[in-house]
Amino acid sequence: NIKVFVSAVLPSRLPKMNRNIMTFNRLVSEMLGSRFNETVWHIGVGHFLDNRGLLSMKLTRNGDDIHLGNHGIAKFVRCVKQWVYVRERQERARQRKTNQPVGGGPT
């Protein structure tokens, strides 16, 4: 079983750049959803946005509108670990359901 995770391009603090990033992310998400449904997971960016839809300043390097700082990198790693864990848990639950004997519950 191949498991593929695709990370969206993270936003920046620059509104003009973000329009292009979010358009790209939306197109990739639509393409993956229509062609690969359960096979490929597209990891979103909502956890990294502030209330204006920009990369949260708490997650950037000081004075840098584009790159993640230490806190942002740590958050990204936590998110990826969580997404992988959730995907694996769901897949194992699905496998358990398909492997149960017909006509009976667990013994």
C-alpha cells in the first residue's frame, strides 16, 4: 500500500503572493480530490493562518514575511505527525472492518 501526503504551499505575510499561493493550493486540492480521492492526502494550511488569511507572525522568523521560524517549523512537524497518525489510524480501522468474518461480531 502506497501512502502519499502532499503538503500545500504555506502562505506568506505578503497578500499579493498569498493570492497566487492560495489559488495554486486550491487547484492542487481539487485535482487530487477528483483523481486520487482516498489514495493521496492533501495537507492544508489553515493551522498557519492569522485572522487576515496571512501566515501568522507567531510562526515566522523575525523580520521575515515568508519563512517559518523555529516555532513555525515545530508546528509544521507536529501537524505532519498528526496527519500521518490520523491517516494510519483510519486505514487500520477500515482494514479491521473488512477482515471481520461475515455473520458474526468479534469473538
